[in-house]
Amino acid sequence: AQTVTQSQPEMSVQEAETVTLSCTYDTSESNYYLFWYKQPPSRQMILVIRQEAYKQQNATENRFSVNFQKAAKSFSLKISDSQLGDTAMYFCAFMNQKLGAQKLVFGQGTRLTINP
Amino acid sequence: KAGVTQTPRYLIKTRGQQVTLSCSPISGHRSVSWYQQTPGQGLQFLFEYFSETQRNKGNFPGRFSGRQFSNSRSEMNVSTLELGDSALYLCASSLGRGDTDTQYFGPGTRLTVL
């Protein structure tokens, strides 16, 4: 079974700062995806970024980037130039690539607060 | 494209009743997955439907069931409600292929069991 661990329950930074959220996972699979989702107070789960395990290049989406270390099973999210709208719960998630086994396994989440 | 929609957004039921939640996926998406979110257990996978067939199932009791229709819309049913079933129920849709698959979530249905 796969597990996902987010060791930082809460983080708080000032607007415009850079913040890194940590995530580690455990799996014996070789083909999988990793995701970061954000859940603002509205509770809508929003995809932030996705990484395919076979890709060595780290994914980036505007101010969001990841540091994917496959051997260490680590998948951290860096938010640059943080904005007030980034305030949310952030969930790291794992998905097996096998058809029929494509469920998301989530970490417990990191509550990120961006202060003005 | 319109996003994933869920109805109703809020529900209040009493113990012992049953409830049906509905999810309409993004157009063209054939896979619908359901998740339960609670403060204590976090986000847990319930089941996935693809082309009207349950393709994957989580570790929930048989009181939780679902189905998918030919237009890919899905319903989830919980029978004999318990207090512990109070949660945010999220559905997510995806293409359902093995490659490049990403799940997109609806706004959720908040179920309160009294």
C-alpha cells in the first residue's frame, strides 16, 4: 500500500516570500504520478501541479514548482512570490499509473497562511 | 468546458436514513471517483466508476455504494446513516486512461448526520 506523509501541519509566511512544503511517499511501484492540490476555504479542491514519475525534469506552473527526488521518495512544492490568494490547505497526493488502481492517496495536508 | 458539478451542496439527515449524492463529470470524462473528507481521517478513496462499471474500491462498508450512468454521471448512496458519515463528499472526474490521467474535483457535498 502507498502512503503519503506531509510533516508540516501548518506554515505561515509573509506575502511575496518563497515557501516550500514538504512531502514524502512510500511505494514499491515504478510508474506513478504525484500531485499537489490546494483546498481554499471554499473547500473546492484545485489542482496545482502534476509530476510523472518517469520524468526527471521537475514540473513548474508559473510561481509553483516541485523538487522531485525519486530515489528519496520526496516531492516538495515551492511557491515563489507568495500571494494572499495562496492561503489554503495543500495536499500532496500519489496515484498509481495502473488502470483499475488509479485512486489518489492523500497526505494529511499542510495549512498555509500568507500574511499581508 | 464546464467543471465537475455536485448536487446537492448541503444535506442534513438523521441517523438511519439513506442519502443519494450526484456528480456530473467534465464533458468527455468517463471516469468518476468519490472521496470522503473528514477532520479525523482526512481524504479517503471510496470508489471509481468507468464506463458504468466499478473499477476500483476503497475500504468502506457495504452501506456505501455507487453507480454510473451511460452519460458518465454518477451517484453515490449511503444507507443506514451513522453519525460518523458526516463529511464532505468529493467527486472527481478524469479521462480514465492509464496515461496522463488527472482528476479534477467538484465543489463537494457537505453531509451532516444528526
